[in-house]
Amino acid sequence: MSKSTSGNYFEDFRVGQEFRHAVPRTITTGDVALYSALYGMRFSIQSSDAFAQSVGLDRAPLDNLLLFHVIFGKTVPDISLNAVANLGYSDCRILRQAYPGDSFTARSEIIGLRENSNGKTGIVYVRSTGYNQLGQEVLTFIRWVMVNKRHEAAPTPDAVVPQTPPSVAPQRLVVPEGIRFEDYDAAIAGSPYGFDDYRIGERVDHVDGMTIEEAEHQVATRLYQNTAKGHFDARLQRSSRFGRRIVYGGHIISLARSLSFNGLANAATVLAINSGRHVNPAAAGDTVYCWS
Amino acid sequence: MSKSTSGNYFEDFRVGQEFRHAVPRTITTGDVALYSALYGMRFSIQSSDAFAQSVGLDRAPLDNLLLFHVIFGKTVPDISLNAVANLGYSDCRILRQAYPGDSFTARSEIIGLRENSNGKTGIVYVRSTGYNQLGQEVLTFIRWVMVNKRHEAAPTPDAVVPQTPPSVAPQRLVVPEGIRFEDYDAAIAGSPYGFDDYRIGERVDHVDGMTIEEAEHQVATRLYQNTAKGHFDARLQRSSRFGRRIVYGGHIISLARSLSFNGLANAATVLAINSGRHVNPAAAGDTVYCWS
Amino acid sequence: MSKSTSGNYFEDFRVGQEFRHAVPRTITTGDVALYSALYGMRFSIQSSDAFAQSVGLDRAPLDNLLLFHVIFGKTVPDISLNAVANLGYSDCRILRQAYPGDSFTARSEIIGLRENSNGKTGIVYVRSTGYNQLGQEVLTFIRWVMVNKRHEAAPTPDAVVPQTPPSVAPQRLVVPEGIRFEDYDAAIAGSPYGFDDYRIGERVDHVDGMTIEEAEHQVATRLYQNTAKGHFDARLQRSSRFGRRIVYGGHIISLARSLSFNGLANAATVLAINSGRHVNPAAAGDTVYCWS
């Protein structure tokens, strides 16, 4: 029997099944530099040790989306190596601020399964949680992903579809320990607009666009140790339904977060992702724009 | 009114106007690694902690061009977001050696303005200065840049054109504190040629060439948090006068500095840029050669 | 006479000739991050400080192939700047585990020379050794490379062809100091298969493929300060026998090592490379697969 794996298929999952994912990972200032260069991140707290200290932190913390991508990446070989599509996220919360030098691991539990009516695929609902080197939870999220069946005839369990909250309730948000904004310097943070200036329903056009290159999304996705085949193997993908390599959805999220600086420069840190869906795939050559 | 910005236009500037630029930035060994990988930098003092210590420094300092690009990048959103072209530099001096872990900010003052005769654009002269986390000046330079007018009919101030020195006078150069060359090992630095071996008027062909890829100049320019639109948005640029993304001029400067190693390996550190002009734009696919 | 160099040609070498190579180099966590992102490396000991500590090391050591590429890169300007092809390696051994922050230098000795029958090229055999900042040997290897003659008529020495061992004898392997596997957690390392599970003659298909982009191999090769012309200058290469830029062979080795994770996840560290040959060149657009 082969010692390499082609990943789990839909019929391999059971509700309640737990995974301790490979691979443990230390995130360093090197990873941060690469993350900055891939997206042009400009939020002050994550960009400058001196600025982070001015708001009560020891030094610049990790961008929480970088943390998300690294934890997400660990879940791929067990959950979504052969995914048709990553459909959505929900209830993603940052539970503890992470710093360069911290080492992370991840665990997941299958919380729902539903076969699709075509009998060829099914949807896997999974709760994943990241831990630091002290075993403290740093991040948790639900995602659901469409996974192929290995054999169309394989029996599958009864459908279990979990409730996914449409948004994270404010009282469940965790504010980074020690952070305070008395000496926050909005001028060098890049915008005069604070919390009170935004209205519900307001639309902010973030104006700028970025064109994606193959080398960029491949480098990013490998940085997250995300091995999903669709992102790397142009030869294999020529016979896929997209006909080419598809960009990791999280790459688009980080591009959008970066572009959102122009209009939301004081959005100091991401505490949660209420929910999200990948409505269309992206590929190299596409140009990404963003509004909030 | 929109909370995002499309940048300043020529008629928005006034002589004497001052800017404290966003975004504060710590440069780490991660940024240094990326800088090395983008250009293949091989100067020994910046490449090796052990070598830097052999010439009296605590460890490998930042490449001064990396410092320049980061300070330059901060000035872009306020000064040159919609620049037609960055025309030239002058009187660029490194005032203090910077190290990985230092945090930088930047300020600028408008020192000259001159509308072009076509009434559509004007030239902005600006003096920019970078500071470290202790508020010490690390770098200063003048640049001039052609900026569009928002409205052709907008009134503009009388022309003020500053004197820009053709070169930096030797007595204004700042030698890095503590540096000494008694134990300098020219053999492992890569060349037997020292100061006395070069003659005024001598021409050194640096031989090698490097072909630029889109992903490379985009990654570099985002590393510097430089958001000028012309470098990233292929879709928008198709309707520009160049028809494609243009490489950040500083990327070419660093490529040339890197190529100059072959013939100038003992050019230990850049103390100043006398003056420089971007005479032609560069784009991905171009191959850069260099001579001194 | 020019102060830049176009490298040594076959007739410039002598058996017994020694080189102290430029450029000294500190490898940082920044270089490690970039290396991870270029190949998607997932071996636990090199990926996580916490995991490395669980097997008795102070923190995550350098991937030994990254160390190999950096030492190799230093030898290029003296040995193979104008190489037609890098033909093979032998007796490559890691002599001491290296860590981020260590500074490296390299030396080589010419151990063999043999002119080819066409009179235009010859094969150079060289033993290269890397040292850390304490002068301790960290890595040694033999390689042989086909080098052009500058002048076809140039006289060349008698052929000396060294014995290159087909494999490294087990008693010559150096196990990293302090490493112990009592608490090794195979589950999060990514595979249940240990030493006892593999049989001689067993074939492991590593399944996955990666497509190479120009920006990726160029960034990698410059990270190693490897300046061989064939990798960077598309314009020059159009008139070469390949007609395009050729990927540094070591880039393929690292891609293969990374892909081998799927089936060899517990291959904790590379102690030696028995021998290797580059049987065909690779170029951007190629997709790399691997089996063991």
C-alpha cells in the first residue's frame, strides 16, 4: 500500500471525527516580510514595532489573516486536498494575539456532512482551531467545503447540517490583551476616520486594484503550507473544469484586506470574520478590486 | 464624501507644505532576505553578520537602498500616487546606519512647484527625510515628480524651482559610526580592487544582465509599501500611455547596484546618491544591464 | 584591464588549485521563510521551533538543502559562471547542524580536470566545503561541471579524474548533536511510517506536482547568491542552445525534496546526498513530479 496519500474523500468522513493536523509551524518575521510583500499590507500596528508599542503591545503582532492562512493550511491535507471548492467560512474568531516566534498547531472536528443530490460529491462542515506553543487557543473557525466521493456508489451517513451563525456576536469578540488607544496617532496610521465616522450602510470604494501573477499566489499558498493540488499543478489543471491553476481563496481575502487600507486605515486588527463565501474562482491575470 | 483617497493633484500642493507620512515600518531580517532574493545582493558588509563585525559594526546593517525604498514608499500616497513620472533625485544622503529591527517614519516638505506649459501637469519638488524609532534622521533626499492636475482650469501658484546640487559635497557625507577597514578581507569580499585602483573617467562594464518578471517588481514595490497605481493594476494600465504596468524606478536602481558588484565588489556601502533621473520606463520582460 | 570578471574558463584551472570564495553570508529566519514559500517545505523539525525542541534541539535548524544551495552559490563565480552544464554531485555530507543567524563562507579545491574530445569544453571536478562563523566545517561535497574553453587552441593539463564514491558510507554520516526521538510525535509530523516500514526496492510515488514560474526560480537562485548567467538573462539565453533561461538544478532538488513529504514525512533531516546527476535541464512552465 502506498505511503503517500491522495487525501480523504467524502465517504471517509464521519461526524464527530477529530484530526490533529500536521505540520507544526513557527511564524517568524521572515514570514511577516513575505506576507507584507505579497499584499502590500500597511496597517500600522502590524507594520511597526514602535507603533505597536505606542498602543500598549510589546511589538508588532502577526497579522491575523496570516495566522488564519497558516492554520487553514494545516487542515488542507486532511480535509480538502481534493476539494472541488471551498464554499464558505463562519464564526471565525481570533482568541489571542500571536507574535513572530510563536509556534502553531491545528486541530479539527467534523461537525456536519451532507451528500449532494448528484451522488458524486458532498459537503463537509468542519470546526478548526489553532493553538500556540503553550497549547492556548489562538483562532477558531467553521468552514464548509465540497469534496468529491472516491466511489459514486459508496454509502454515506445521514445528513447533518450544523447551524452556522450569520455573524459573530460582539460579546464573543476578544480584544488583544494590553491594547489601548489613548496615544494612537491617526495621522501616521494613514487616515483621520475613526469608528464614529462610519455609518451602517455606508459604502467605501477602496479604489485601487492589483493584478495577480502565478508566482505570487503560488509563493503565498506554499508559505501557508497549503498543498491543495489546484493551486500548483498547471499540467493537471489543464484537464480540470477551470482549465488552469486556481488561486487559493485566502489569497483574495488578504488582497482585499490590503486594498481596504485606502478608506479603512484605522481598522487596527481583524478580530473576527463573520462569514464569507467564495462566489467565483480567481486565476492569475485577474485584477482584484474591493469595496466595503 | 469618500473615505478613500485618490491622492493629491498638482493644484493641491503649496510650497512650504509639510507631510507626516503614513505608515510606520519596522525593517526586519525578513525584509532583508526578500531584498537579497529580489536583486541577488552580494556586498559582504550587508550580507554577513560575521563580516560586518570584522569591520567594526555590531552586525550586518541594512542595505541603504532598501532603506531608501522604504522611506520613498511612505511618501508616495501623499506626493506621487497619480504621478505621470518620477523625474529625478538629488542630494540623497544616508545620515545614520540603520539595522534590522529599527522602525522608520518619514516626513516631507514641498520645496518647489512649476506648472507645465500644457496646463495639464506640473512638477512637484519635495525634500523627504526618514527617521528611526528614536527620532534620529537616517536619510534625506530631494526628488521631483510630474503630477497631473485634477482640473486643467485650476489656478496654480507662481513657479518656484529650487536649486538642486549636481552632487553631494564630500564633507557632507556621513561615514557609518564605528566602521574601520584594517581587517577588511578583500578576498572574500569578492574583488582585489580598492579605492586607489579606480581612475576618474574609467568605465566598468558590469557584464551581467537580469530579466524582470511582473511578480518580482510587484513583490518588491509592495515590500516598500509603495502603492503607486502604475505598478500593480494591469487592467487600468492597458489604457495608459505605456499600455502596461511600469516597474518602480527604484527597482531598477537596486538591480543596477546589485549588478555593479561585478567590478565594484568593494563598494562597501552607499553613502549618497548624487543625482539620478529615470530617462525611460521599464516593464516586465526587459533585461537590465549596467555600467559605471 | 576590466575590473569585472567573466569567470574562469577550462584552461584557467589547475589540479590542486584552491579558492576562498566570496561572499560571506548570514542565513536568517527571513531566508528560511522565503525558502519555505518557494518550495512549500513541511518537515516538522525545520518548520517549528517547538517541534525542534521536542526532539532535543534548541530551535528549528536550517534545512540542509538551503545550506547546500548557499554554499554552492558561493562557488559559482569562481567555478561555474560559464558552465555549459552542472553534471553531477557526490559525497555530499552535512557535518554540523546549522541554525538561523549563523554566518557562512566556502572554500574549494580543484581535484580533477579532463578536456572533452571536441576540444571546446572540459570537465572540472571540485571539492567544496562550507564553514560557519566559528570556522567549523558544516558541509562538504564534490561536484563536476562542464566548462567552456575560452580559446579552443589553449593547452590544457593532463587528465586527472578523481574517484567519486557511489554513495556515502553510513559510518561517515554525522547525526545532528543532541537530537533524540523518544518524544517524536509522528502524528503531527504527518505520517505513521517510520524507518522500519520502508523496504529496499520499495517505490514511493509522491503524487503531487508543481509548475515552475520564472519569478520563482530567479528569486530562489538569487537568494543563494548564485550568479550563473543562464538563469537570469532571457535576452542572452535566446541565443543559447536551450533558447531560454534554465532553472538552477538545485531548485529542482528542493522541489523534489518538498514533494517527497507526501510519503516520506518522517525523513527528518538530510544527512547526505549520495550522488546526483542533472539528466535534463528544466525551464519555467515545466511541472515537476517526484518518486523515491
